[in-house]
Amino acid sequence: MKDLKSQASKSTTPGKGGLTPEIQSRIGHQLRAMYDDVVRQGVPDRFAELIKKLDAPGATPQVENGGGSNDNSGRD
């Protein structure tokens, strides 16, 4: 990461605040690598169970909101 910062400061045109295509490409590769890692982790079992329950016929989501109302009527 330190290399990226030092190259960014050397490679950008002063006063424009932009990144060179090389830096943009490196950022893109790093973002893709992070995204791929997140995708490989999969969906936690707890979320998969919730999705199955919601997809079941006749399923009605139950939200516990501590007795308050989420009704926005009367608000502008």
C-alpha cells in the first residue's frame, strides 16, 4: 500500500488531482481481488435459513420494533 501511495504522488499531474491509468488499474485489480475473496466466503447458514423462511409459501415477515410504530403517516 505504501508503494501505491508513493507512486500516486509521483505519477499524478500536480493541480489536477487525478490518478494515472496505471494507478487506476492497480486499484481496480485490488478491488477485484477483495470482491472475489468476499464472494468465496459464501452466505452464512443463518442468512440462508432466513431466506428459506421468507421464500416459503405463506411466509410473513415478523419485525419486532420494541412497541414503536414505523407508520410515517402525518409526517412530511
